Amino acid sequence: MEILKDSKGASYVDVGNIRISYIEQKNRSNLKDWPNADVIRIQAYTGKGKSLHQGAEYPINNEKDVYHLFEAFSKLMIDK
């Protein structure tokens, strides 16, 4: 898995047809900074080149927020 940069300088990784991006608050316009924090954005490719569907954004205020996201994924897989 390679960390890449998008056209706006945000770091992202591709996992299958999913792009997971880390968007720093300082790089967001005030109009789009609804969480007042950095965010992790999860988007799916549309199947038309590198076009992406609009994605969900998860606010990251501190390390614990990332751990809560990992915990949610782990709980989903616990009974599999």
C-alpha cells in the first residue's frame, strides 16, 4: 500500500476501489470546514477512470478518534 498525494496535496491510499484520504483542516476552505478538524474521507471510485463518488468524512481531533474508527471496523469483523 503506497501513500500518494492528490491534486490539493492531501495524502491518500487506495484499497481496492476505495480511496481513503487524510485532509488537514488548514488545507480546507472555511465553507467546507464543518467539523473544525482534520478529517478522514472515504470515497469509492465510480468506475470511470479516477472519478470518485462524494465520500463520507470522519473528524479527527486527536489520536483517539482514529482508534475509535479502527475499533468500529474490528467490531464489524469480530463475528466473521
